[in-house]
Amino acid sequence: MSFRSQTLLWVAQRASAAVLALCVFVHLGVIIYAVRGGISATEILGRTQGNALWLAFYSLFVLACAVHAPIGLRTVLNEWGAWRGRGCDTAMWLFAALLAWAGMRAVMAVTG
Amino acid sequence: MSGNLSVRVWRGRADGAFQSFEVPRYASQSVLDVVTHIQRKLDATLAYRYACRVGMCGSCAMTVNGVARWTCRTHVDKVAADGRLEIAPLHHLPVIRDLVADMREFFDKWARARGSFRGTKTRHDGFAAVSPASRKRRAIEAGIECIGCGVCYSACDTVAWNPDYLGPAALQRAWTLVNDVRDTANPERLRAVAGDGGCGACHTHLSCTERCPKQLSPTAGIAGLKRAVTMAALRGTL
Ligand code: SF4
Ligand code: SF4
Ligand code: FES
């Protein structure tokens, strides 16, 4: 991987962290609102399904996770697992795809 | 101040062991004084390194009670209140013998980080005019007093985890040159300090800054490099 790609990965991880900070904040707010409001699962789904705003928000959340987690895990594996190079990078691409797929599947179930 | 110090000193190579000595305690005694006493009076085969004894040359760094320190300016009173000292070579570097660490890797990384100045002027040209108050000159000021002791390198966990990591001192050195308006090696230098072994690997632990005996902040210099490298990567000039 070129130095430029390595640096861009680093930038992507910082940028996705900033997005995640915001998303987690909103997400926690939504949870507290739903729990304290005592609304049922059916009522929640009634409000989220077909709602483009929630679809967009949670898609962004999932995307940020799919970018952020594999880059961090790559560093952890590099440093603590001594696993470096192409094999590790490929595994991290697959992990990113898995996160995006599983996350989007959940988003579609709730907001689709 | 009187009585004895119980001193355990590392002997041999990486697979060596500690050896115990009793050393008389004096007022204003430095850890280097203790090691020198052992070598002169108790065991002449002890290997260690020092030169200036006044905190300028950077050659006397050792691990004292588990912490990397410059031994010539570390008072025994400060680090061994209970009269016990454990002295070992610096961490994260191969041991040559006893208290002597092999510094090659440390300085090779300075070279890899393009830690040497490259200018264009000759002796026939005049001096470059650099305002001491300029932002870049002040950034240099903050990191230029490094004595190359290796204490920060020995204190940095990332160095242990990532063998390619250039380490705090080499990166800080590169940062001073990035800010040197006379230097012409900068596009390559930024490339040299980018990527997985460069400034991006720093976790901002601040151990280097905490331990640096010259009270420098390699972490701040590395943060500067991160910004410079990021801008270069985004512009496509890396
Ligand atoms: S701030 Fe960076 S260079 Fe300093 S000890 Fe931490 S990881 Fe190492
Ligand atoms: S930055 Fe500080 S601790 Fe590191 S080599 Fe230079 S003087 Fe020593
Ligand atoms: S002997 Fe020179 S810095 Fe300690």
C-alpha cells in the first residue's frame, strides 16, 4: 500500500470518528426518548418505516462504522497481532464489507 | 546523607540478569555517580556509557527503577527514596552488554525520517534571514534542543509494537526541518514520515513528552507532521 493510501486511511478513520461521535449522540438520544416515552416496537417501526430521514441517518451511521472499525482493527492486528501486509488488508476489506452488509440489512429492516 | 544504597544492575546481554551491589550514599549523588562508583570501586568489568555528565551529550540514558532517564542529571534522592535502585539498559533497543544499549536502530531511523538538513546555499552565499518571531522558527525552537538520548524512544509503547515506527525523536527532528525555510528536502521528507511507520502510527500517548529530560514535546511535533502529511495526501503531493 502506498504512503498516500496509508495516510488517506488515517484521515478516513479520523473523519469517520467525527461522524460517529455525532451519530452516537443522536442515536442515544433516540433510545432515551423511545424508552422514556414508553413507545412499543410496533409504534417505533410505524414511525421509522418508509421514513427517508431515518434511512439516510442510519445509513450514514453504518457507513461510518464500516469505514472506522476495520481501519482501527487493522492497526490493532498490526501492532498486537503482528499481522501486517496484504493478507491483513484483504481481511479488513472483507470485514468492512461484512459490517456494511449486516448494518444496511438492519437499516433496511427498520426504515425500508 | 549517609548509609548504603542497594543497587541492582543489569549484567550481560538480553538474557542476562541483575547483580546486586551496595553503594555508599552521598548528598547530591546522581544515578550516574552510583554506576561510576560500581565500575571504579566494585567491578571494573561493568560496561556503561557517558560523556559530558552535564546533560548535553545524551549518552547516559538508562532505565532507572523501571523508568527511562538521563542518569547524569537524575538525583538518587528523587528516584530512590527508599534507598533501592534498579538500573537497566534502555528499553526497546538491543542490549550490547550490561547498561549499554545498541543505539543504531534509533539513529538509523533519524536518517530514514530524513533528519539531515539539505540546503542550496554555498559558503559564498549570504546568511538566510529568518525572523526569530516567525511561526515556523518558533516551531523549530520548540524541538531543536533534543540531545538524542533515546529516553522518549524507550518510553514509547508504539516503538515496541510496530518495529517500523520511526519513533518520537526522529519524527520531531523531521518536524524541525519541515519548518526550516532553508531546507529543500521536504517533499521527500513528508513521504518518509508518512504512513504506517510514520507519524500516523503515533497514538498520542504522550509518554515521550512526559519523559523527555529536556522537556520537549515530540508529541506536538508529531501532531504538526500529521497535519502536514494529511494536507499533502489530500493535495496529492505525497
Ligand atoms: S505520543 Fe506518540 S511518539 Fe510519544 S510516546 Fe505516544 S505514541 Fe510514542
Ligand atoms: S526528544 Fe527528548 S527524550 Fe527524545 S531523544 Fe530528544 S532529548 Fe531525548
Ligand atoms: S552524560 Fe551527557 S547527558 Fe548524561
